[in-house]
Amino acid sequence: MAQKPAKQKASKKPSNKKASKKSSGEKNPTQHIGPTGPLTIYVAWHPDCPDGAFLAKAVYDWFRKPSTAVERSGAGIPVYYRCRPLADSASEIREVGQQDPETTNAPRTPQRPIEYEHAEINVVIPLIDEHLVNDPEWRRWLYQVAELHRQSLPRRPRQGTDGAPEERRGRGGRVLMIPVQLHSSISRLAPVVSAINAVRVDRWDDDDRDDDPEQALARRRERRAHRLRRFLVQTLVRELRLRRNPLKTDLLPRSVFLSHAKGDRASGVGVAEKIRAEALHQGQIDTFFDTTDLDWGAHWQDPMESAAGERTAAFIAIFGDLYASRFWCREEIRRARHPRRISAVDGSVAIDRRKDGASTVGTDWALQRIWWVQPTVIVDTLGQGWSRLLPEMSGTPIVRWRDEPEAIAEILDRVLLEALRAEIQARHALLLAGRTGRRYRQTPDGPELEVHFLTWVPDPYTLMEWAYPARQARAGSTDASLVDEAFGEKEVQSLVIYPGHGLAQGDELRLRDYWRETVQFMSVEELAMEFRNPDRRQAAPDSGASGRLQLGNQPMVALSVGDPEHSELYALGYGPEHLDDAVYRLATALIGARARLAYGGVLLRTETSEFLVSVLDAAGMMFTEPSHRGGPKAPDAQPETFIHSYQAWDFYQETEVATRADLHALCTFHDVCAEDLPGDTAQQEFSVLERALWRARSLSAMRGRVAEESQAMVALGGKPYGWGGFAPGVVEEIAVMHRAGKPVLVLSSFGGAARRLVSWLQQPDGVPFDWLELGHQLAHPDNDHLRMIQSALADELGEQEARRHLEQRYELLHETLTDLKSVLLEALAGRSSYAGLNSEELEQLMTTSSVSQIRHLLTHRVVPHLHALR
């Protein structure tokens, strides 16, 4: 499939309205913000709800990143937000690029509508408190969602001719609303909402009385978060059972197998009994406990093996001191972790084949290619004895046992969550399997390629267990001799597609080294990029022997990132955690494409996001062996690294020596101060005003150093107000980089100063960038720091000169950004390329909300272009 040629635009500059509508990405509010899949969660709350953001993040953390492996691979369930004063968007919806009704041309951010068409089931979770009930616009929105929910309800069961209820089938609706009651006024809403049984996160016996109001508030929020995520998991499991199941089998757990060693006594049998009691108390799931569920006087082996490997859909291993030494414990967990085809979960081994021997491409074919392992949770009850981990436990979540009701309930919550994820990943695989089968069933002029989908993040053990059953599935037999005969000397390769956006570099390399050329691995995100960009293989640079990263003459890409206003992030459907995740994903992609990363910021965790930490986390996941890092040329030389941290005075003084030592050979620190900073900075006493001025000068010097030593910049987010230098940090970094003659790639998807700049860049010549006017910035209430700088300059230069100094800085900013605008408009008009991007790709990079597509363009277009220049 050939790539579509770039669109040729008119030679004249685009007009105000047309440029805004075409390029902003906001003209179509349903532009998808994540990969298409079977289920997406949206949490909505009124902006005045005090617990709204906290509960929304709790939902995000629970479903999107239930463990480190899931978080880093992106295999969680998508969660987005909806929080914005609806009056701003309901009556005066404005596109990006249209002027705000106030005094500046900052883009208006209406609440993003929910993209119902991009998921089979859209779970909308409104947090209903008194503020939402009292707001007529929010009530109207709530009733609209509730009506869509009503239309999407599964049909009621009807009695069949034999007296048994017929199977419930959904009507294909896409909306499931799960209202959450935060205030009793929910009962005053119209029946379309009040008739829905809402999740109640408060109980009659809750006691918030405390001498310390802050502690009482914190306890209430934690209590609400725990209950909310538990009820949501249980509700989703129930609803997925009621709705149409394209998998033709039920993967969601109706019972849990409790595997334990009898000899562990209190830490084995005792813990199993307590988990079973909690399951009975919750009433959402049964347990298989051999003490009570095996018939007395009957053979026990077959029923127990069946329960451990087939009949139950979830597995809890109570890992005590003796567990690893017991044959039947090891056999039980082996059966649970043994991959099985979805089509064989119910015991069927039928193979759908045409007479010519080629597998069909359809639902039956797809189900033969989707593999599942029982959702498993390990409960650690180890005491004082010695034990060893079992290989079957790799890739499974493990939790330390706590004999507390809330902790026991959370074990069952996690089992349900693991099962829910497996079900959703299986449905996602089914959506992709048809097109994948047709495209990859056989490689041109090469060996036959078998496509397989995994519903879990792969690990060495489960892949080893998967290998032979996969050959059996292809041969259509479980007989070893027939399997060998079917393959013979034929060269057969497998393409394994797994959930998420990719494994860590070290994990992928280990798998690749073991399987060599017989198995290829591809993430679901990479598969989506294959469909969207069929020529992707032509551009990605090879990272060297065996794909290992080695430092050489790699280009440096600067990341300019900052926190936008959280209200703007919420309006775009995100929270700070989404931005952190995006930075991590961009960093791993750029490092994987053999680019070094430069970041100008403070290595200090704060209440808001600290993006250098995300970059360092990305580097830590990419470099798992010392040989992957650069070594010093001499014993006393600084090792070469992929990460470079530029820190301005006096921020770098806050980075502890121990922190720098921990990051030795992983991150190179560059401490930058203004050239004329007087005296010994460690001993010098500065007034508050002087410190503000010298900090600003040092920040500008740092940004100049980054621009000098980098070959390109990626900018996103950024504070429009409340920054610490002479101008908004992201904007100043963009301007300095462009003055240095380096390409700047500005992403609007996460709002902030970058989005405002993209909005202005898309306007025709002559439209002023009045949001960045000095007078407007000085007058803003959040810019105390800028006013302090002006006062310090007045003490140094006099009031008139101080004002003139700041005006000259802003005039230079405007001049540089105007030149950048002309360059980008030329590229967007198709008259030139920019950083290896054609007009269509550049426009997409600046406006898309898909982090996957941004990663693709950076790694397959921009970085190869920078490599070619070097």
C-alpha cells in the first residue's frame, strides 16, 4: 500500500478561519485521543467538586496502571477525564485559534465531547455532588448521557420454552453510565438518572469526626477511592457478561482457585480461609477451596486439576514458606499460567481450515490465534524461612499479605481487575485479527508467517509455555508426531502481537535474542501504526547489533515540557498523569531511535509533575545492562550518556550529591549560571529581588546552552503564567532554539503555552500574539515573579531602562516567533519540508492528540532526518 502524497495547499497564506478550522485539530471534536478498542472509561465531575480530581486520578491509577509492568507497557484500560464549566462551551463554543472574549488571543478550550464512536463500550462515570446537581448545563449534559445509556441497555431476559431464561443480548449500544453518588441530592434528579442505582462511596457508619480536619478529609478521600474502584470493577465485570460477547466464551471469573500449601498452616490454609470468607461477604465471586469443595470419598486429582486449569477463570497463589516445595502447588500454578487459545478455553480443539489447508480469516480464524492465561495474583505470606520464586510467577502481580479486611478485599479486587483486562485485551485482539490475518498471513518471498495475539504482557515463561501449543494449533493436532510431520522442514515464523505500546528495551532484547528469527514481536500500538503508516519500515534507524543501544554520534533532541493549567488539561480530557505518561512514552521512543535527550529543568519531585523524573524512568527502562550505557574515555572523564540535564542557578543547588551519584553514567548534569553572576554563588547573599533577577538570567543562559548543544526540540504543555524567568519557559526555549537555526516541533495536544503558540502560528500574518505582550504578562495576578524581576532591574538600571530592557526582550521574542511562523507556514503550504516532515505530517504532529502517532513521526521521520544531517 503506497503512502498518500502530501496535500498541496494554495500558495497564498491561509486565511484566519480556514487555517484554524483545518489545522487546529479541534474542528472535529471527536478526534480520537487513544487507540480504538473495546472499552474506554471517562470520569466526569463538576469543577467545583472538591474530591473530583482526586477520585478521577484514583480511577486512572487503578485501571490504567495497576502495576509497573502494565503501566510501562501501556497495557492498561484507557481512562480520560471530563471537567470544565460547561457554560463556557455550551453557549460559546470556540475553536482553537479564535480569540478569547477577554483581552488576549489565547485559544478557548471548550470541553471535549466524548468520542463514542471510538470504543465498543464507553463507560461514563459522573461524580454527582451538589455542585453538579445545581448546575443546569451539567444536568442537561448528564441527562443526555443517561438517555444514551438507557438506549444501550441489554435486553431483559425472557423465559425460554423450557423455563430457563434466554441469553441476554445487548442492542449494540455504546454507552454505559455508572453514576457515583457524592451527595444525597442525586435523588432529586430526573428519573432518567435517579432511577439508575448509583455507586455509593459513603456509608452510614462512616465517622469523619476528628480533631484534625485535614486528616479527616484525607481519610474520607482514600475511603471513597477504595470503594469506588472496587464497585467499578465489579460493575464492569457484570455488565460485560450481560452484553454481547464476541469471544464466544466467558473469560470473566465466576470463581477463584485458592492455591496453598497445607503445611504452611496459618500462612497457607488460614489465609485461604480468610480470603474465602471475604469473597462470601462480597458475594461477587465464588472460590474453589479444596477443603470444602472436593467431595469426601471421591477421587480428588481430576476435579482439582480441572479447577486449577480450566473450570475457574482466576487464580490466587498463597505463597508461603513451603509453597515452592510442594508438587501439587507447582502443578496448580503451572496449569493456571499455561497459555490456551480462546477457542479452546471451553475445551474445544476444533480447527477452522479450508480444504486447501489455509486458515480462514474471520471470527473463527481469529479465535484460534488469540491466547489467554488465567488471571493470577500472588499473595506473599513468607515468614522466617527460606524459599524460592517459581518461574511460573514471572509477570504476575504480587502483594504482601496484611490481615486486614480492606487489604483482603483488595486482593479480590485485583483478581477481578486482571480478569477484566484479559477480557478487554482479547476483545481488542478480535477487532484487529481480521485485517492482521489478511496482511501478515504470509510474508512475500519468505517463510510463512503465523499471527498470534496475546492478552497479557509477554514474559519468558509464558512464551516458553506458548511455543509448542502454538505449533499444535497450526498443525490441527495435539499428537507430537503429527505436529512434527506437519511442520517438517518448512520454515515457519510467528508474529506475536501483545498489548500496549511496547516492552522495555532490555525485555524486548532478551526475547529477541532467545527466539532469534523464529518469532517477531509487535505491540498493539505498533500494529496500529502499521495500518496507518504502511511505509513505516523504510524509515526507522537500526539501533545496531541485536538492536542494542550504543552511544555514537547521536543527535540531541531537547524536550521542552511544563505544566499547563490543570483546568485546561481536564477540558482536553487529560490530567497531569496523562502528561507524565506522554513524556515517558516520547522519551522511550526517542532513545529507542538512537537520540540523546536534553532537558532543562529541576530534578526535584514536587506536588506537580516533574518531567525529568519521567525521562530518567524511561532511560532506566531502556538501559538494563551497564554495557548499554556510554563508558568514559578516560578513568576520570564523565561517561557519555543518553540523558543530559541542564539546570540553572540556583535550582541546581537543590539537587543533592547523592542523587547525582545515583544517576552517574545514566544522566549528565550541566549546571548553568549567568555569565556575570557576581561572587561565589554558594556564599553570596542575595535579596529576594536580586535572586529573582539572577535566576531569570541563569534560566535564559541555560536555554541558550540547550539550543547550542541540541539539534532539535520537541515542545509541549508549559505554564502560560506563573513561570520563573523573563517569559513563559516553553515559549522562550522555542524562540532560542529557532534563533539557533534548529527545528522546533510544537505539540498542541496537551494545552498550555505550546497550544497557544500553535494557535497563533496557524493564523495569517498580521495577527498579533497579544497573549505574550509584556503589559498583559505584567498585569496577570500569577506573575509576581516577573514583577519582582522588573523591580530588581529598576534598582539596577532605573525604572525607564528596566521597562525598556523587558520590552526589548519581548520584542525579540515576537520577532523570532514571527520568523518561525513564516517558516512553518511555508512548510504547511507544501513549499518546503521541516525536520524531515512533509506538510501533512507536520500539521499532524502539531495538532494530533494521538501520542502513538507523535511517537511514530518522531522516530520514523524526524530522528532519521537528524541522523542523516550528522
